[in-house]
Amino acid sequence: MLPTHKSDIAAVEEIARKPAQILVPEIPKLMVWLQDGNWPVARPIANLLAGVGEAVIPQVSVVLKGDDPIWKYWCIELLVARLPRSQVLALSEELRTLSQRPSSAEIAEEVNAAAARELSRVSG
């Protein structure tokens, strides 16, 4: 059921036909496919994860607190940007840290700017 390679759109289409709650146990494995937004499966998987509801928040938090700035960037751009305000607010501490106290690697990958955009989007 899960994609086996970065172009495995057929697997993503199969997953999309299943109820969102079936995806909950697979969230960590699906999040891996957001490590590079240029992969063909990245955007469709982000759309699926955005529909799972609050269950995705803990794993997004893990990524945002992790040490891979490229994954953080794509997680924010592809997934956090699709989440409703209430779910983004649940990530506000992580986003605030990334926007206000980024590492040099996070600055180089524009993670701080992506985090600031999302905080701005939900602040009103």
C-alpha cells in the first residue's frame, strides 16, 4: 500500500481511495516522502496527510524539531501550508523557534522564512 519509490504514484492513488483514518498508523512512513518536494509522490502524499486531521501533528512536530533542514522546509511548504489554522496553531511553538532562532543550515534552506509565513497566515 505504501509507495516503494519516489515516482510510485499508483501506490499514492491506491492510498487515496482508503478512508483517512486508515492512514493514521502509516503517518511516520508517509512523512518520509516529504523529504524532497521534487519527488513526484511528495505533493499528493502531503494532500493525503493534510486530510488525516490532528493525528498528523505529532509527526510534523518530530520533523520540525529534527536536524534535517531540507525536510523541515518541505514539510512546512507542502503539508503545514495545507493544514487548517487550528492545526498550525498546535505547531506554533516549533514554527516560532524556526522563524526566530534558526540555525545557519535552516537559514540557508529558508526554513525560517517558511515558518514565518505560516505563523503569519494563522495569526489573524
